[in-house]
Amino acid sequence: MKRFFLAAGLMLAGTTAITTTVMAKNPQFQGADPHAVYIDGELWVFPTGGPGGSWSADRFGAFSSKDRKKWRSRGELIRRDSITWIKDDGAKEHFLWAPGVATKDGKWYLYYSVGPQNPTPSRIGVAVASRPEGPYVDSGKPLLTGELVKDGRGFEAIDPMTYVDAKSGKAYMYAGGSAGAKLRVFELTPDMVTIAREIPVATPPEFTEGAFMHERNGIYYLSYSHGRFNGPDYSVHYGTATSPIGPWQYRGAILTSDKKHKGPGHHSFVQDPKTGEWLIVYHRWENPKGAAPYQGERQVAVDRLRYAADGSILPIAMTD
């Protein structure tokens, strides 16, 4: 949970302001945990935080760009005080982070983490909207409640990512990590707001958090973050399978720290519909001062993703 307390504290300033346009190369803007998706030819990013720290621990926003240079706010998606069940655990404070979106049958679904993890278990919520920019209305109950983690055992219900399989039409939610570093996979009911069943899976090697699923040419790629979020070992690893529920063959690390950019991770993959090129959208620390744990603000960056002839992902170079 410390990884979110730091991010939340950094973004509380200016919570009432909305940054409408940001001019940038890499990094694109301040923020973390970006879930990216193309909508009508425009790249949308749903992050924890956002440009200029204009969003904080009590709400989510979305940002979009036609050219990956100019970003505009898509407004407020949902606020913490509109989630009726959020105080049911008795904790004094609550935080929202790591959003993920999915769309099915003309509706949009926003999945998100609710903390703290201690002294109560973390939870995952889901809200529904008719448009990607919302407003989103919470389902009225937690989708998933975690377990308290002790001595490395337990399950932290964080970092939800929902994938709708084009072949079967089924929706799967991938969640978990950080304390306990355990991955769990669930099939959702057709309404996308209820768990139909859990699918037993083995936690892949080097898994810490931030699972993401995508498919290309019949290969299903499960990618995820490894290491501590504010250290140089934070990185992106992946495995492949012939189905969205595995079993996955571990393929190694593809995005790691370099001399200037540290701790890249909590990413998403997306394909540009105009050019066909694949992109990775992720956060990183820009030339942090001093040794880890790093302090300051994480930044969202976009870089190109390339595949080898056998479908494996080539190492990703971070750029400016």
C-alpha cells in the first residue's frame, strides 16, 4: 500500500483544477498506472492521477490525445464519495488507484482498487457508464474483497484488468499482487459486474502486480510488473499461452531501468488503428535523485512495441 500512499500524497495539490492541454514528448504527463485504449482513433489513458497532478486519491479522470503531444482532460469519471460501500470496512481513510476499463455491448466498465490494505483488506470495485468519459455509476457493492497479508501469505485485491476475449465473448478479470504477490483470474458474468467463477491459475514467475492481457495472431500475452514500485528493479515481464487463462510460458523481462529512467512498469499495450503499430503505455521515474526508495512524481510515457517473427516481444527501449 505504501506505493499508493506516496502517489496519493503527491497528487492532492490542485484537486479542483483540470488540466485541459499538456504539450509533451516523453514523458507524456504526470501520473501512474495508465490503462490505455484507442477510441475513435484517439488514444485515451485512464491513470492514477493525471496531467499536472489535477486528479487525486478521491477520484478518477481520463485524458486523450490525437497525436501523443496534446492531451486534454475528459473530465471526472467517478468520485470516492459516490461509492456507497466504501466505508463499510470501518477504515478511517480510503484511496482509489489503478483503474482499468473494458467495454462490452455498448457500455463501459471502470474497475478500480480501493485501499487501505491494512488494517482492513483492499477491495476492487466496478462502475458502469454509457460513454468512456462517464459519468460512471458504481455497481453498489465490492466486486472482490482481498485478504490481509501476513508473512507473505494472503491476497491483496488490487490492480484489476478486465479482458473481453473476442473469440469466446467471455470476460476475464486479472487481479492481485504487491504484498503476497499472488495472481488470481476470474470469469465475469455477462453483465460485467459480478464474478461468475474463479479460474485456478499458477502465479507466473517474477509476478508482483499490474497484470495485463492482450492477444496478437492467436497468442495471448500475460504481462505484469515485477519488483518494488519505487526502486530500480521495477520492470515488465511476460508469458504466453494459447488461451487467456493460460497456462503461460514465462518469456522474461522486456522493459527494465536504464541510466536515466528508473522503475518502468504498471503498463498497458495498445495498437494504433491508423498505423497498426503496437505501443506500450507505462509509468516511470525520470532521473530520480538519490538511491531508492525514489521520491517525487511518476510520469506516463509511450514507446513502441516490436515483435519477433515467432511472436516474442523484443526488449523495449525507453525514449524521450
